[in-house]
Amino acid sequence: MTSSQHRQFMKEAMKEAWRGLREGGIPIGSVLVKDGKILGWGHNRRVQRGSAVLHAEMDCLENAGRLTARDYKKCVIYSTLSPCDMCTGAILLYKIPVVVIGENKTFKGPEAYSKRRGVKIVNLDLDECRQMMRDFITAKPELWNEDIGK
């Protein structure tokens, strides 16, 4: 995929992040794409659903529904923030080959481990993703620390 395609799908993930923030949750969004088509959208819903595991990537995978192993191997998952250990585990389990992230300065998941396992990581390093997270972390540090297991 081209850089402009990555940016277009990241805009969709950003819409999900904003949706989560409007709902009173943590502003992280994700989309799952196969052959240029979005199969699933999601955002962090831990607060909204009282969930222990409903990070944006997990919500996205859940909303995409059951796919075959062959389908997952043709997907790209987009996340406004570097995936955490839990979400990375799901990405590795389903052998999703490419992860495109909005930024990894406010939080960096196990990207080196993912790369060693054959996952291509594309960091768009977008100011709008970084600023959204910085503003949220400043406003609600306790909720943020809970979300990342601190």
C-alpha cells in the first residue's frame, strides 16, 4: 500500500479514536483492512463496557467477525497508537503481517518483538495522534495508567 492509502485508513482509525473520547473512553482507534476494504472498525471501550480487554485493536478484530487464517494473512491493521502486549498477541496469533501505527512516542508496545516475529511495522508518526494522546494523558492520568497496566 502507498503512504497516501495508509493515511486514508489512519483517518478512519482516528474517527474511531474521537468516537471513543466522545463516549468518555480512551481515544485510541483501529481499523482492519483487506484488499483495500475495511473489514472492521473499533475503539478502546474498556470504560464504556466495563471491560478488562476491549482495547481498540481487540474491538476492531471482534467487530470484523470470524475470518479465515488465509484472510488474516492478507490484512493490515491500523491503530492510532502502538499496540500493547495484549493486542500484539492477537496480531501475532492471527498472523496479521502489517501493523500501521499513528504514533509510538506516548506509548510504545513490543514493536521489536513483533518485527522479530515477521510483522512489518509502519509508523506514520502523526502529530494529531500524538497530541490526542498527550491531551488525554494530561487530563486523565489515572485512567491512562489503568489502561496500560501501570
